Amino acid sequence: MAITAATPRKTIPNTIRYIEVEAHESLTFYEGGIYCVDGDGYMNSPSDSAALIVVGVYTGAQAKEFTTGATDHDKLQFAQGVIRIPFSGAAQSDVGEYFFVSDNGTLTQTAGSKTYAFPCVGWESAGFVWIDFAAPMKVA
């Protein structure tokens, strides 16, 4: 389910690198939300579209919830690396599998039209997987 409020994420610190990318105009970015680069080169919400590359998770460094202006392309900070994301039914068998991003808060194991996936490198029985957002793989 897409997130609509700040949702801090756990990370494995020594895997994380931070990047700043210009954000799409008129969009709210939520801490912990997963975002991709759109066709214009701006960070945007993921969708079931081919060739959208997820770049990382918004850190909330500028604000926990940040809304860009109608004509603004503010630079926001995103984290890449191993990040913990909720996934219903997470199991040890998910480790080594590839996950796709459905929206800014949801993972799926079904590609749909998406062409990039990310490896699961760990799991927790409480319903979380550890995804390496620094290791995208083109699958179609």
C-alpha cells in the first residue's frame, strides 16, 4: 500500500550512500517512500511502467513530508543500499529472490510492466524483507 505519511526505515548503515536528485514538481515526498526517476530525469512516484528505475528511499532530510512547488524541482536526499521494507508473508525463501516496486511503499514479486528488480538480502519473520536498492537488475 502506498504510504501517505512519513515512515522511517531501518538500514544497514555501512551499505548506505546518499544522493541528491531533483524532484518532480507538485508532488509530496514522504520519509521512507521509495521513488524512481521519471522520463524527464526527476524523482517521481513509482508506477507499473517499463524502464522506470527506482533510485532510492527519501531520507526526510529536508522535511519528513516535503511537497515540491508547481514549478519547482527541489533537490532532495535519497538513500541507496540495504533498506528494510514491509512485505506480507516474508520468508527465508525470499532471500536471493528479486522484488519489484509497485508504489512508494509496496514491493511485489510480480514484474507486470516493470523492467528493474532489486535483490532481497535478508528477511524478518515479523513481515519485513531487506532489499538492496543499490543493486538494480534489468529483467526485461
